[in-house]
Amino acid sequence: MFATYRPILSLLRGTAFLLAASGLHGLLLPLRGQVEGFSTASLGLMGTAWAGGFVTGCFFAPRLVRRAGHVRAFGAFAASGAIIALLTGLIISEYFWILLRAFTGFTMAGAFMVIESWLNEKATNENRGTVFGLYMMVTYASIMGGQMIVAGGDVKSASLFMITGILFCLSLIPTAVSTQSSPKPLQDVKLDVKGLYANSPVSAVACLLVGIANGAWGTLGAVYGARIGISTAEIALMMSLVVIAGAAMQLPAGRLSDTTDRRFVLAGAAFGAALVAVLIFLIEPHSGVFVIVLTAAYGAFAYTLYSIAVAHANDHARAEDFVKVSGGLLLLYGFGTMIGPLLAAALMGWLRPEALFLATALAHLSLAGYTLLRIRARAPVPIENRDAFKTQPADRAVTPEASRLDPRTKVETDS
């Protein structure tokens, strides 16, 4: 059994280093930018640039991989990540960082697509669910581990930038020394917005709005923490627990949606996230423990939404369209993450740090309202005709290629 998973475990080791580097770098930049006095607008633009580069990479990276091959392409992407991380430590400039974040997003999309396609090639219909589960566990644990490295370092020094570069380089080793054959060439990514909306208006709108909210939080959550005066360790823990709480709540929320109209669960979770966000804005907590508890409660609602929206879309889609629908919704989510940081930065600059949660509440309330309106317009799919709920990563660290790794794609791989 171990021999079966050996090549997969090797790839997952490289994935762990890559995601740890990405998590560390993504948290370090806004914290260092805050120390350097970067404007809120510039910090928001860094998130938008990363998301724009990531979405662009999803479209264009497959061409680069087909030309250079998986091993060489992954080496180029990971090495580029290391170079960019070191450059951000050498040149402290908000405009230069915005540009570099776009390149980082592009290189990360390419690297993730290589890994996900490689894992998909090594997985079989019998172990696809296990492989997908392992990949999700590594994703969450590595990002959290990378963020927690910040808690043990000094954001004012260059050491954390160096550690980021080292982690990027370490991600190269497992694939560079692997004797496994390269997978099939990556397929081009396509986005059919009209088709996604026709399949499920609620899911299409939901993924865009969830992207807006999660993009705002993921980019400016650390800035919010720094500006209200909690410690760097508390900020790192806060950012990690938001995603972990959401991951933990996906299963109970999903199981509930299996037994009722998923749209009621989607609207309820969106309203819950908005309620907690408005509460944070109104009471302005400054105690580190209280902030962490409240933001974790926010994450428990907010980071369940994407999975429920995808499950609802797949209830209406044909089995052979699963990859197209799931990949398309992920791209809509990516476009949302480009908008969210700009909206949140504008509100934070106009009001106060807690206005970050006004931006997320606006997106979540819009989602809840639209979902409730759509419940009257379309009957739910009968329970016996639905696929069972599957957890989905509510994070930008996956690409449309991950949908081919999902165990529900086995219908397509049997041919």
C-alpha cells in the first residue's frame, strides 16, 4: 500500500514547502507594508495584483507547461517565487511590491497546476478520494504553518524574506529528483460565464461574492490586526484560525444542505457571516483573544459558503460537466478576489480598520438576499437526485486543475 502512495507523498512534500512559502509571504508583506507606512490602497492593490496574476496564470500557464514539460516548468515557477520573495526583501517599495505580487500570483498558479495535474495522473478511481483528502489536508496545514512562522520572526528584518526563498527552493527538490514519468499535457482553461449562470444563477453569483469577501479578508485581515494593536503572533493565529474554522464547519453545514434546500443553508451561512462582521464593526474589539474568537466565528460561516455554492451548482449540472462547472466557478471566485481588496481598502481608508468587515458584510448580505429571491424562482433538486456534499478549499491556492482531482470526476476517467 505504501508503494502505491509513494510518488504521491513525494509530490505532497513539494506542495507543503510551496504552500508554506506562499502562506508566509502572503502574511509577511501586508505586515511589513504596515510597518513601512504603505497606504491602505496600496496594500489592497497587492491583493488585487496577486489575484489578477493567479487568474491570468490559470489561463496561460498550461501553454508554458506544454512547451517546457512539467519538471522544468515547475522548477521555473518555484525558482521565480524564490527570486520574487528575495526581491521584496531587498527593495522596499509599495509600487514595486504591487508589480511583484502580480508575478507571484502567476507563478503560483502555474506551480499549483503542475502539482494538481501530477496528482491527478497518479490517482486512480479507487484512491482518488484519499488523494484529494490528503491534498486538502496538506493545503490547510502548510498555509497555516507558513503563517505561523511570522509569529516567531521579526517582520522588520530581512530574515523572513530569506526563509520564504528557502521554502520555495525546498519545494523544487521532490520533483527534481523524482523518477516518475510526467503526466499528460495540461488542458487549456475556459470560462463560460453565460453557461455557469444558466446552470445555477445562485452558484455563479455566490462564488463571485464569496470571492469578494474572502479576497478582502485574506489581503487586509493582517492589516486590520496590526492597526487595532494586537501582536504579530495573534495576527498569525487569527488569520490561520479563520480558515481552519471554516474548514471544520464545512462538513456539518454540507450534511445539513444534503437534507434540505442547499440555498437555505447558503443564505443562512451568508447572513451569519454578515452578522458577525457587523458585530465586529460596531463593538471595535481590541483584546487579542476576543478578536481571535470573533474572527474565528466569522470564518466558520464565511468559509463554508464556497463549498455549498459548488455543491448546489453540481446538483444542476450533468456528470460530464463537473470539471467545467467546478473550474469555472473557481475562476469566478478568483475574479471576486480581485475586487474585494479594493472595496475593503477604500472603506478602511475612509472610516477605520473595522470597516474591512463592512466590505465583507456587504458581499454576504447581497448573497443572502439574492439567494432568498432565487428560492422562489426555481424549485430545489430532489434530495434523491443530488450528489453528496464534498468539502472544497475556500482559498486561492487551488486552480481549475484541482477539479480533475476531485473524486467525483471518476465518471470521466473510466472511459
